[in-house]
Amino acid sequence: MASQLPAEFNVDVDHEKCRKCKRCVMNCSFSAIEFKDKVIPNNRLCVACHRCATFCPENAITIRENPLDYKDGYNWSPEIRKNILKQAESGGIILIGMGNPKPYPIYWDHMLIDACQVTNPSIDPLREPMELRTYLGAKPESLWFDGENGNISLRTELAPQVKLDIPIVFAAMSYGAISLNAHKALAMAARRMGTLMNTGEGGLHEDLAGYTDRIIVQVASGRFGVTSKYLNNSALVEIKIGQGAKPGIGGHLPGEKVGEDISKTRMIPVGTDALSPAPHHDIYSIEDLSQLIYAIKETTDYKKPVSVKIAAVHNVAAIASGIVRAGADIVMIDGFRGGTGAAPMIIRDHVGIPIELALAAVDDRLRQEGIRNRASILVGGSIRQSADVVKAIALGADACVIGTASLIAMGCRVCQKCYTGNCAWGIATQKPELVRRLNPEIGADRLCNLLSAWGHEIQEVLGSLGINAIESLRGSRERLRGVGLNQETLDILGIKHAGIGQ
Amino acid sequence: MKCDGIPSGCAISGMMSENGRRIDGTEIIRSIACMHDRSNGLGGGFAAYGIYPKRKDMYAFHMMFDNAGAKEATEEFFKDYFNVDKDEVIPTQKGYGISNPPILWRYFLEVPENKLEFLSERDYVTKTVMKINSEIEGSFVASSGKNMGAFKGVGYPEDIGRFYKLEEYSAYIWTAHGRFPTNTPGWWGGAHPFTLLDWSVVHNGEISSYGINKRYLEMFGYKLELRTDTEVIAYLFDLLVRRHKLPVDKAILALASPFWKDIDRMEPEQQKIATAIRQVYGSSLLNGPFSVIIGHSRGMIGLNDRIKLRPMTAARKDDMLYMASEESAIREIAQDLDSVWSPRAGTAVIGMVRAEVE
Amino acid sequence: MKIDAKGMHYRQLNKMIRDAVASGEKEFELDNVGGQRYIGAGMNENVKITINGTPGNDLGAFMNGPRVIVNANAQDGIANTMNAGEIIVHGNVGDIIGYGMRGGKLYIKGDAGYRVGIHMKEYKKQIPVIIAGGTAGDFFGEYMAGGIMILLGMNGKSPLVGDYVGTGMHGGVMYIRGKVDPYHLGKEVCCLELSEEDTKLISGYLKEFCDCFNFEFNEIMKEKFTKLVPLSLRPYGNLYVY
């Protein structure tokens, strides 16, 4: 039976302008454009990935949302009606990619940053030093020294620390969810910018062996590609408990994406589903997490910091405290707007809490317990711009994690069809003819440009704040003010409302 | 009335005798008066070390009370927490344009043995200071160290000095402050120096990293009630030097850290130390323009920020060490100096009195 | 090298072993072991470790080579994400053994606990094998993606295996000596008779197993085995709509 679902988009081709070069046909990976004497779009298949429009030399293609109106109904929105139609036709769980697009409040956009005027001076970031260097890892509460007068040596031995030249790290995205070329671009950019990329849970492809000092290797419930060599060839090891887009849900890389290369990297046979169980079956309680953390530390001879990644959920502060006490060197918190290659829509759109509130709660909790120094805090889950980074660091984060933003830098148009494997930009696909569209060198250049630009912007803000080291912003909530937030939200964020002075 | 902290300009001056010679307060008043135009009459103050030799082993609490009720409540509190050896009015004289002073009283206190089961004596005193300032309405501890005291108020510093009759005190270390706040709080407690135990801080500039310095200290139980960045400096010294036992020069590395570009060029051992300090003590970095003089019973430390946005001159003559915002303020009280220099950014001038000085 | 592990923290014990291995030691005998975790964890060398006493959790986690012999019962998390090597336990073992195991052998003389061999997987020549001489608890081979598990029930205890056998199984094979009540099986597995090749395959492993523990091979083979395989390599392929 033909679907009753209307097309999502209309593709309009201006046949006056069209020179019939067929580039649009070749570029459309969703089979939404055919050529029969002229370019004929199949609106039903269009996902608005913009590939055709971008490559049309005549600018002859326009993509619009299908203006087909439904009878007005705030409650029964067109999206809800379409979802019901879809499920009535299929009986399936609705699967979706990328982050939560729903209009929940974005707290970043309700926080404003301070600046110096007269009583303390701003600093010129173009001509004076402006330090962004950040070290990830557990810090002792204090340092002890030996010796006296001029001949003093450090007695305290610090836990392993990983240096970041910029407090922005690429998020965990597995080889499988994204292409090898995307992984290569991320690794090259991480090396050049002095930051890190993250394998995600799909193992480390042998082509990235030269970048291991810039790579976070992940251990997830599926343990794909996890060996002692994998753990030791890394900048740090991350245990993935949860993901912001799908807290409490496992992963599922369909067998058709498991080709020869992915099979080798994940160490599973070609064509089998790569299923990640919802929990780690060796972790049913916090003491079990501690057991795994120390299994990894023993395996790496205590030379690698161990991070634990969790989704931001209601009780995140207590959970994070438990993670720190379990021995983690880094806590990575992923907010409910974080992206994914594929997740059930019900989970992506309705589970978890915003990263802004989670971060504030965790930083507060760790300070109240006097253990904030024992772990670095990384946050992600829709860090969209450098201003978000500045605000996150002022709330207390050590560094931010960017996934979707890095994909957009490489060409992603956020069409949310990652799970189809048809990504027209060569990012979320394993089809060789599509993967080839992403040149790793160019991808790396674009990622470096993005990070450089954000780095300069952060330096501009530090200068206007009159500080020349990122650690003087870190946790300095005094430099933030809320606008349009109620008292309870302000209290959770630990900031004052705009208009209130010191 | 306690009020919000206010950004301020300022003048600072300090002098000490390494031999422990006690000098009366007239010179330090002349020195700070020389920089009159750096202040605006809304705050001045002094710290003096070695002024109570007869009771040198007792905690000398200089108190400011808004009213008799606050004094009564505080005295009840003292009875519970200390043995009070003596209490008396802090002598003042009228005139010099000083108006509306609070009740100024001092107490010489000893800590009863039985209070120290789980706490060191100084932690105990620190806690009581925090408690009075945050819990007793209208009561404020201006200073709480042994054999030292802070004398401060609203007015030009030279007037405050005469008001307190500082010519009648002899000290081996004097520091002074003239204040230029950018609004009018009219609160005596808000003047410098800020103190805790025998730490005193006079400060010119504004700490732009106040927000995180404060949250860092709160993690260790400090209560920052005054909302002023100067308070932060006193507490950071207390935390790093007294509680964490960092050598003074290492504490300085934490508060005014070298830049990474310079750390990266250091010799391996120095690099290791400087890196570890920034990694562990990043939240205590004082960022923004400042020059400060920190006094304590064994000496005086001058420090300015790591790109030197506020002025500081130091000088020596015989056993005397001087520091001030302006060289003229030193020349005013000491001629024929042996040496005069401008300390480099982020480099401390550390003066210590000789071991035998009491 | 002999080590008296009495009262030793695992960190000290394991460092001692690692340091000795680095300087060429090939054989270890650990006496008075009492709960020390992570013995053999992450080790890549072909050394032999004999454990006298009860080793702690995560014995042989991420292990990649050693042969470990336990002369006692062992606890939870044995062979966690193990890649290669052998672990032989002269006794019973706890829960979550062989989780995510990708290679090597785990032979258990007695009973195994809950959740044995979850998400065990294989890759090319790396085929992990778990054999337990006694019984096993619930969730035997849950999410199993590869490898071989053999359950013998030689001690005659009942039930031989708990509920939800092979739930979510999408690879590998299990051989259970005797009949398995379908009530105990997960939705994603089916029962088959053994082919000649199957018998040949398990005979090789079982002879080795018998050598370790002095079982009679013929005694074991007297009883018929049940073979369990996944119904589909993609058990959840039709659950989603795009």
C-alpha cells in the first residue's frame, strides 16, 4: 500500500536556468532526482541535504518545506500527525539521527557575559598573551615540596595529565556511525590544533595509528575493538556509560554497514549487527564502575587518565560525584541535546536534561564535597558556538566537546538522516562512492579553521573580561548574568540576574 | 552595615625593619599621605606588627560594632569561645574630618585547651572569625592576629592614622592603604587592610578572577562575606602557605603564575614545578591588575600581577625594606636609599625579619 | 618466581608481576591469594601464572596471552574482554564471566554463575571458548555474537542452565549436554541436532578440557548434546521505522 505520508520537502527546479548538466542527479544520494529529458525531482525522497542545490552551477534548485497545510491544531501538530501515520503504516519504533530539535529552552541564550570598564582594564588579545592551555586529569588537593631555600623539588606525583591547547575536544563518533574519511579529518585536525578526537565505541582503524597521542579511545558496552593495545595506544581512555541523545539506550550499527574495514576495526564478522547492550554487563552498580576503571588503569599501568561519559539525567550531580569517588580522572557529561547517528525519537526528544543545568549542578556538588579537583569536567550536548564554550567554562567546565558542530564544519546540513547510510556529504555513510566525497585534508582544514576562529573569539572574550588565562574564567560564575530566567533556574545555574552588580 | 564590595583604585605603602626595630606610626602616615591624590577620602587603613608585646601570645581582636547590641552579642560569643584576658576601647581622637565611626573595641583572647580536640588553634580562630562576620549582625572583626592590629575606616588614610593616634604605637612592620572606591559605601569594615589571623593585605587594583578565586576558597570552608577581591588574597595566602604549607615563593607562583610560553622554556625541574602549580592551583591565579603588600608576623611580601598593570616600587636602606605604589612615597620618609627598583611583573619582593625578632 | 601474596594489595602484586615479566620471568606461582583483583589484566606475554587461593574480580581482564591456572574457586568478571590466552579454574566461578570475550579459552571445572559469555564475539581466527563442567545461571550467552560455549552439567545438578539462554544472540554457537527445556530459551535462539562436524569440533576442546580436570571423555560424550544457534544475524532489524 502506498504511504499516506506527504512529502517533507518540495524541490523546485527552474527549467529556464537548468542547463541539464545532471550534477544534481549525480549528487543526490537519496535518489530524489531523476533525469528524463529534464531534471525531475521526487519530492517524497528529498531530505533537504542541499547537496544538489550546492552543486548546481546555475543556482536553479530551490528546496522548500512542503507548504501542504494541515487543519490548525496546536495540540495535534503536523509532526505528531505524521508520526502516527508512519507508525500506523509500519508498527516500528521511529528512528532518527542528530540531536533533539524540539523548542525546549536553550539556557546558553539566557546568559550574558561580563566585560571590564574603567575600574579594571580589558586586555588586548591581539597583542598580549591570552592563554587557553588546559590540562585534563585528576589533580591533588595540594602540592608537597621537599628541600629548602632554592633547592626545592616537587614531592607530589601528579596523576597523568593530557594537554589541550584549546579547551574544545571532538566528540565521540564511532567509525561506523561516520566514515573513515571523517575520522581521519578529525584526527588530523586534533593533531594540528593540539586537541583530541574520540573513537567512539567502534574501535580504532589502523590508518589512525599515527595519531594515537591525540585520540580518546572509548570502551562501551559492546567492547568493539577493545584490546590492551587499543587501551595503551591512546591519549586517554573513556568508559561510555551513556549518551545525551539516548540515555539508558544501547547502540545498534546495522549489519549492512559492517563491511570489511569496519569488521576489522570492530573485530566482528562482516555483515553482523554491532549491538551495544544498554548497560555494561560488568557494571550494575557504582562499585562495579570502579572495578572497570581500575581494570583499565591496571592494563595501562596508571599512565592514562580514565574518563567516564554519562548522559545528563535528573540525578546527574550525585552520579557524577559517585563517578569521581569511583576513581575517574575525567567526567564527561552529555546534555539532552547531544547528537547521535541513530536513536529512537521518543528517547532523543524526551529523555535527559539540558547540559547547562547539569553542568552547574555537577560543578556545585563536587565543590560542596570538596572533590572538584579530583576530576576534570568535559561537557557536550549541543555546544554550537564559541560563546557556548565561554559560558560552559564560566559555569565550571574544564573543556567542551563538539560533535554536531564539527560535522557541520565538514559539510553536514543536519538533515537528521545519519542512520540511512546515504549521507550525501560523505560523513555518516560507509558507501565508498559517498565516503570519497569527503576529502580528509579539506575536512581537517575546515575543522582547524573552525577551532582557530573559536579560539580567537574566546580570547577576545577573555580580553574583554580582563583576564589572560582560561583558568581565571573556569568556574567564575560571577562573570555571567541571567536574562529572562526565574529565580530557581538562576539558583541552579549559580548566577545572578542581569542588572544586579557585584 | 555590611555592603557589597566595590571596585577601587588606590595607593599602598609598606615598611619593615629586618632587625625588628620598632618605629612609631608617623612615618607610614607621611608616606601614604604623599599619595593623597590616589585616594578619594572614602577609605584608609593601616596594619601594624609588634604593637602588643605584653600580650604577644594572645589573639588581639580589633572589633567594629554598629551598635551596643552587637557588642553585647559578640562579648557573649567570646565568653563561649575564648578566655578573654582583657578588653578595652581602641583609643581615638576627634577631628580630622572623621565622622560616624562604629564602636571600636579590642579584645585579647586565648583559646581554651578543650576547644582544640579536632582543630588546630589557628583553624579554630579562623572559624570563629568567619562565624562572627557572617552571623552576628553589626559586628565585624577588623583584625585577629597575635601582636598585630588593623586600624581602618572611612576617610583619607592620613586622617584615619591620626584619628587612631598611630604615633603612639611602635611596630617593626607597617603597611598602609588609601582608597578610591567608585561608589560610596560608607562602611568602615570595607576599608583596607583586610586581615585573617596575622595575614594582612593592602591592595591596589581589582582582581578580575574574583569569581573563581572565591568559589575555590569556599571549597575549603572559607566564607567570603565581604564580596571584595582583597579578602580573597588574604585567604589564599592562608590556604596556600599556612594550610597547604607551600613555600612562600611557590605560593607566589600560584598567585601570579608565569606564562606557559615562559614555563615551556624553563629548566626541567623548574618547569615541572611551575606546570604542576598551574595544573593544581589554576583556580587561585590572581588575574587582572593588582599590586599588593601582604604583611605577616615574620615579614612582608610585595607582589604585582603577571603583566604589571599596577605600579610598585621597592627600596632598601640599612635594615629597612620599603614598598609603595610610587617612589615618592618612599623618598618622603627615607633619603639616601641604598637601592631602589621596580619589581618585575609577577615577581615577589619578599622581606623577612631576622629569626631572633619577637 | 614464587610470590606470597598474603595481605598484599592488588596494585603491589600486579606491579611485581609486570616488573618481573619485563625482566624476562616466564612462570609465576602466587600463594595465599585472597581477593586480589586484575591478575593478568592486560598482559600480552605468554607467561604462566598459577594461583593458589581465591583470586579477585576481573581475573584476566583485557588479557592477551598468559595461561592462568586457579587452584580454587574464582569470582566475578573473569576473562572480561579477553583477547587471547587461557584461564583454567579448578572450581566454580562467579557471575559475568567472559563478558565481551573475543579470544582464548576459559575452562571451568565446576559451576558458572549468571550472565556467562554476554556479548562474546569472534573475529576471523579469534574464536573464544568457554567450557563449564557444571551448571550455569540465567542469561547464559545473552547478546552472544560469536565464539563457542559448552555446558556439561557433569555434577548432575538441576536445572542445568537458567532462564533466557541466548537472549539477543546473533552469532556464535552453544552446545549444552543434555536437553534444554524450550521454556529456558530466549526468543532469538533455536535448537539443532549436532552434525558430524559439530561433534568433531567439540571433541577437540573437550579432550583438552578432560586433560585439565581428569574427566572421562567417553563419559562426557555418552549423553546427547543440544546445539543452540541464533535465528538471525540481525535480531532487531525490523524493530525500527525511519
